[in-house]
Amino acid sequence: MRDLLSYVRRPSRYIGPEPNASVKQHDSVRLKAVLVYPDMYEIGMANLGLRILYERINDLPYALAERAYLPGDDMESIMRRHGEKLSTMETDTPLDQFDIIGITLQTELNYVNALHVLRLSGLEHRSADRERPFPLVIGGGSCAFNPEPVADFFDAFVIGDGEEAAIEIVDSVIECKKKGLSKTACLDMLSHIEGVYVPSLYKQATDDYGRFKAVVPDNASPGRVRRRILPDINGVVLRRPIIPFIRPVHDRLVVEIARGCTRGCRFCQAGMIYRPVREKDMNTVLKEIRDNVALSGFSDISLLSLSAGDYTMISPLLRAFMSEFSGDRCSVSLPSLRTDSVTGPLLEQIRQVRKTGFTVAIEAGTQRMRDVINKNITEDGIIASVGLAARMGWQTIKLYFMLGLPFETDDDVAGMGELINRVHDAVRKYSGKTRINASISAFIPKPHTPFQWSGMIAPEEFRRKLSIVKNAVRGKRVVIKHQMPEISVIEAVLARADRRIGPVIEEIARHGLTAGTAPDVPDAPLSSSRAEPHHTGEACNADDNSAYRNDLRVWLDAIASCGLSLPDLLGERDADQPLPWDHIDTLIPRSFLRQEYEKARGGLVTKDCFQSVCTDCGVCDFKRVEPRASAGSYAGTSPANGARGQHRERPHQWTTDVRVQYTKSGLMRFLGHLELIDFIMHALHRTGLPMAYTSGFHPKPVVSFSDPIPAGIESSAEYMDIKLYGDTDADEVLGALGTAGHDGLEFVGAASLPYGAIPVSVAIRAVHYELALDAIRSCTMSILGTAIDLLLDSERFMVPVSRKDREGELDIRPFIEVLNAERNGRLFMVIRKVNNRLIGAIDIIEKGLGIPYGDIISAPLKKVAVEFDHGR
């Protein structure tokens, strides 16, 4: 796939291995696994579970794990034309050359993508059609708790925590390979691992009307597959955080502080399937943060838990974090908070460096409905917490709600609007600038929850209820956001279905590809005018073409063609009705879930067992599995190697400006300008240099960069200016950066600047470029010479340009200082600044000389030098 990078809009999605990635020789191990997140790189890189398993497997000296993600529609189309298969980030190896393909299923909407991964790997969709023993296709993640919709496509699933199960699977597959076992025998061996479900050993039974009846095991398989639980998560510590080349959707360092939740929200699948609460020791958390910040350069840290505010040691953890890291401008954020865990001291700790966001999951608009869903928060508590956040300076308050909950009435819906108004009025007392963002989604009845028997409202009903809320908040400083209800319907269908939905998923995958029919593109690189994100490194839609996959009409047609009915899939289900996931044992008995459903009907609440008494949900045996609180107290461990925590900002301290020169070559040339800046900023943070910061609510390092160049262009003359506290020597800066580079990014020079020096982007007078003409097949030297003469002889040379979504024309002639085709087979060009503006070399070469964009990038074009104005 790396040979195709010149053809695509976002080549940075495919240019691994990134820093801290694990790269092993394939012939040095006995088993090769590839872990796949079936979505775009920037989405998949935010998934913590995949990275945990990646490290676990690579810690084994006899095995390796690599990663793969779904390509964009442009890359896919080029892959089809060139006969390329989906390959890995680490070694660009096709997926079908691995022993195990592990696919993470975190959302039902990725089922189609999972099949698409198989097709792009040259593998058949259905397990029964893949006759070779390897690769085995194994699924995991929260969606594996109802594996039946995709049971025909996977060889096995891991149900529950995968840290221990993954190693046992690796060892078993190695044994299978050693003995030369058949695929059937290998799967039988895997089925004896706790938490592993092999669908081929089970059959789906239907009644005389073709309706689901049961999932029936063969004689040797257990009737129910028991969920795997890791009793203690203190050993789950990431030691090698991968630094992405492209900004993920959650661009921060994620550290897990607890797993599981016992609050008992009746709609929440995660709160049921990940019980009990298992907290990581506070000192373990701090060491993980310390080591990972030093290795990654991230300055934003997210403490991950289903209910981070409930973490037993949250206050001392935040105090210790701020004591150690606030001087290095590291900030901390918590996932959505419960209002009863929001306190002044907690918010004070979070806001010390920067306010990273305040999000509250309220879910329902009235106290009656919050009792129904067992949310256990009060309206007064909600108002008090958001008012406190506004008073302490937060200017955006995010609220989460659901519509269509069981037993909901229009009075409850109207109450949602009234509650949002109360929140609005409460925060306006403290700040007229504070905005309220209310995100409203459709309730989806998920498996293994007390509401698994409930039905789902139709899109039309969702819109009717949504209009009630919108009308209630009209005129307020409130932004209402919601997902398309049709997409929620598709998600619900896939969450609640059985194996009969498999052909529907396969039909969508065959005709809709991953996210719509990928457009055919010419067998040549994309032109610059059609690839703006390629030029700038700006983010683009993570799912490039989602119309087909998320079109409910397409799904309805496919469902009908398979003899299924949408009302049957989404309607209410009887208490004694068999469910497609009954054979998956979460350790919570059906009777407990039904009891909670009946308590919801009566508006009765169930207390949190972690803070009250055991509710007899059935998960804990109080021998191996039980709730685990964070042990001990803060040990006050010093920063690793003394690198961080040394440089503290002091008022009126003098500063030094240093100009650093760096190069961009090889695969790194495919980084866009903003992507390169992000990567370098992480490198600067890793050095521990005493960088100066801006003031205000969101302080940032004072670093400026030279003018951007498009992705795909090499450069040996990139510059940045860094402002540092104290009398920091340029050689010290260069030495610190020497270990922070990457293959293709090298820091080659540094010089101290005089006081008041002009920023590098202003100081540059002209830029020198070279292009190897022997790689250009689209024109001869004589044609090129004629084009050069025509351009240089012109008083004006107007070309079309696109800037910030506006079309226009630009006279490029004044920018050209030197342009000639030298005898050594190189095009040499000097572009000068005009009216304090530089233009890109591609504008001149492509539009002025007629050389195709793809040839320019493939050659490649190289920036070789810059000229600074005298004295700058």
C-alpha cells in the first residue's frame, strides 16, 4: 500500500510505523497476529483496547502483533486498480499472511466494515468458505456479547476481558500449527479457553414460522459461554504509547484508572457487561502517566473509566497529578461526569492548567424518568454542578440526553426542555458567554441490560419528541445536536438480531462496500485541485462516503429480501421469549435483569453496590472476582529520570529564542503541514526543554514554523523558532531534539536568535526547489523548455487557485525569481516572497509548466534551501 501514497488525499493514514510502534522480524517468531480496527486510522487509534492487546502480544518473545485500519474510499479504489491487498502499518504486510486476524467490534455500525476488511484482504466473508486453517478471524469488543449477527463470518470471539485470553489463544494456535491440525481441530481447541466462543460449534434453531428459537451447541460444547473477567487490572499498564502521525479523534494520552461500573443505569450495556468495579492503584496510575508522558510528549491526559468521578482516590490522584505535571503544562480531563461526583475541589484541580471540557450525562428530563432508568441523580444536583462549573470559568457545558426510553411520556420529554432551560439560566448567572450544547440520541435497547426486552421508537416519533425539546429551548443560548434516528435504527437492528441478519450485512457489504460505492478514480495520482486535505494536513471526514451504508431504505430492502421484519427486530419482547444472546453468560442472571426491568416500571431505584450493599447481581464470587478499590495512598514518587517537572514557569523570567532547522524525507514527506506540526510538538514535549507558554485559559508553547509545504514534498530546509525560559543554549536544544526525531524527520541545526528577532515565517525572503526531471514521463525536455520560456517571457501569467473554499486567479509570474532546466536533469526554481506572501511550488510547476501533480510528488519535488532577509 505504501507504493500508492502519491495517489491519495490523506497519505498520513498509511505511513507507519509510528514512534513506539513494535516492529519485529517475521521469521523470528512462531506466530503473527494483526489487530484490526474496522474504521479509519484516526478513529481506530483512539481505541485503548486494541493498544493493550498489541502490547500484550508483542511482549511475547515468540509472537508479534501488527495493526491495520480501514482505508479511505480513494485508497481503496487505487488498491483495486493496482491489485493491492490491505496491509499493516508496521511492515506493509498483507493481512492474509498472518496467522490471526483480530477485529475489534466496538460498534454495530462497523459490522459491514469488518466484512470489507476481509474482502480487501483477499479472504472470503464466511468462515465456512475459508478452508485454509490460517488466518483465523477472531472478534472481540463490546459487540461480541451478541455475536450472532456476524457469527457466520468469524471463526471465534473473545467474550469479555481479552488480556489473558489473547495470550492463551496465541499459545493454542502455535500448538495447532506445530501439530499441523485442521481448522476444525484448531477451533475445537480454542473453544476450551474460557471466554472463547466458536460459532461453528453452535447452530441456530428456528420455529415452524422461521422465527428465532435458540442457539444450540453440539454435544461437546458448553450450553453457555462464560464471560472472561480479569480480576485485577493493575497489571494492565501501557508502556509504549504509539505517537500517531495523524491527529486521532481523541488526541490525548488515555490512561485507564478503573474498569466496570456498578451504578446500575438500566439502559447501559457497558455498566452490566463489565462488572464489577476494579480500580487501578493510584501510584500505578501516576507511574503510567509519568512514563507515558515522557515517551509520547502528550500534554493532555484523559483518565478513563465508565465513571471517573467515582474513582475512590480521584481527589488525591488529581492533587498529585497537578503537583507533578502542572508546571509542564499537562492538563487532565475526565470522561462525562456524574453530577453527584462534581465538587469544587475536583474542578479546581482540573482547571489549573486548562479547562478541557465539562460534560454531564443526564439522560432523562424528569426525576421520574431518572428513577426509571436508575440514574440516581437529582435536578438540584444537576443545577448545582453546572452552576459551579460556570462559576469556575467553563464556557461550554455539554449535556447528554436520550429520547424514547421505556415508560417515557410527553411530559417527560417536555421536562427535558425545561431542565435544559434551568441549566441555561443557572450558568448565565455567572457568565453570559457560557454555551449549552445538548446532545440528544435515540434510546437503543441493548442486549444484557434490563431494557433488553423494550422496543425502540421509530424515526418519526423521535423527530416529534425532539421538536418538543427544541421548541422549549427556542431563544436560549443552547445548541441541540442529535444523530440521525435512521442510523440509530440500523444500530438497534444489528444489536438485537440473530444469525438471520447475516445475509443482510453481507448484502450491504457487497453492494455498498464499506461506506458507499467507492468512486472510480483515474489510474494516476489525484490532482492538487481535488485533494486539498492532502495539501494542508487538515482533518477530513473520517468515514469518507457513508451515504449507502447508513441509508435506512437500503437496509429495509435488504431486510425484507431476507424475509425479516423491522417490527419484529425492534419491537418489545416477552419476558419468556428466547433472545439471540442467551447463550452468552455475562454472569448476571436473566432473573436479575428482569427484576430490574420491573423495578423500572414502578420507578424504583437500586443503589450502587460499590457504595452500599451487594445487590446480588451474580458477578462476584468474593474469592477471585469482587469489587476492588484503589489501594494505598500517594507514595510521592519522583519524576522518571528527573526529566519532567524541572522546568517551572516563573513570572518575569527572561527567555531565549532558538531557530531550529529540520528535514523531511522518505515517508515523512507525506505528512501535511498541520500533521507535521503536531508530530514535532509531541517531540518537543518529550525533550523536557523549558518551553515558554502563552497566557490565558488555554496556554500553548510559543513555537512558530516556516511557511507550509504540501504533503509529498521533501525538504532539507524546514525551520521553527522556539521560545524557551532561561539562558538555554542552541547546542543544548539540538542535543535534546536529537533523540526526538524519527526516520525521515531529522533536526540538523540550531542557532540562538537576538532579542526581538522577526519570526521565521516573516524572515524568509525566498525558497529554493529542485525537481528530478528523469522521473517525469509526461513531457520531454524540449516541451518543458518551451513552457519555461513562455512563462518567463510573460508579463503576467494567471492561473486558477483555490483558497479557503473560494475560487480565483493568481498571477504567478512575480513570484518566480529563477526557473531553469539544468543539464544535470533537474528543474531548479527560486520562489521569492511578494507583498509578504509566498506561493507553493506546485502552483508554478503544475499550472505554469503543465507537469501533472502526481509526477511532481512521485519524482519527488524537494525544497533544498531558503534565503533570509539580511539581519533576520
